[in-house]
Amino acid sequence: MSERKKMVTAEEIEEAALELPREELGGLIERLIASTEDTLEEDLHWRAEIMRRSAEVQAGTARTVSPEEVFAKMRARHHANPHSS
């Protein structure tokens, strides 16, 4: 028979973490922040890209593509290679 693990809530984790000695809590906080750095960097990168593209559209310097053109290109690619996903 397989043993089912109980899912721990964020609230339960927080309560347990706040009971840790200060040094252990500090280490935990550092590890948690480090575990999100890649995601935060990626988010910042994409936010900057969105801002750059938005500025290009507003300035009229971006080449925009209509939905019809996008779908036509997709259909043409599919017809050229119907077995690819």
C-alpha cells in the first residue's frame, strides 16, 4: 500500500519557519530568495522586452503583423510539412 504525503500549506510553512532560531531563519530566507533569482531575472528580462516593443509600436517603428498574415504563414508551413507539430 502506498503512503500518501500530506500537502503542507504555505501558512503552515510560515508558522514553522517563524519558530526557527534567527540564524536558521536567515539561512532559509537566503535559500528561498536564491531559488527565485532565475525566475526574477527572467521576469525582468521579459518586462524590459515588452516595454521596448511597446515603445516601438507607439513610435510607429515596429513592423506589426496582422492575425490574418500570421495564420496564413502557419497554414503555409503546415501544408509544406504536415507531419510536424
